[in-house]
Amino acid sequence: MGCGGPDKAMAKKIRSKDTYALESGALEKGALENGVMSPAAFRHWRKSLKMSQKTAAEALGLKRRVVQYYEKGERDGVPVVIPKTVRLACYALTAGQQDYPGPEES
């Protein structure tokens, strides 16, 4: 799966697992309990840092279109789940961490 959303092989798996959650609003309601960042939570994160979609994309190392997919929660009608790496990067940016050079060498 690339950053832009699921490939066709993953689409069926994601569709069967996550489509109901997106359509029923369960993903929105249960986002924190399930460890999944909802599209609304992602948008709220971006706006809370006063970032445009372009700025957020640059900070996360993504294309602006991918940020739009995450905020919409779908790409071409297929649900898009925000990857854990992106969720963790959002957390790091919220904490003020702009980059990580790796652990210090002893």
C-alpha cells in the first residue's frame, strides 16, 4: 500500500473491514478506542497547528492530495486508513519534533 491509499489487492480487504465503520460513523465515534485516527481527527490536528493542507503535507513528507484523501477518508470511493507512521508523525509534530536524526551514538 502506498501513501496515496490502498492498491487494488488491499482495497477488497479494507472495504470489507472498514467500509461499514466509515458509513456508520463508527470510525468517527470509536477512533480513539481502536487506535485509528479518523478523517475528522486528522483535519482537527492540522487545523490545531494552523497548517494548510500543503504545509501539513510538506511536514509529513506527503503530497497534498494524500492529505486530502486522509481528511476525506476515501480515495475514489475506497476507504483510506491513516497509517500508523503518519499518526505517529502527527504526534511528533504536535510535540514540536520537526525531524529525528536517530539515537545518539555512544
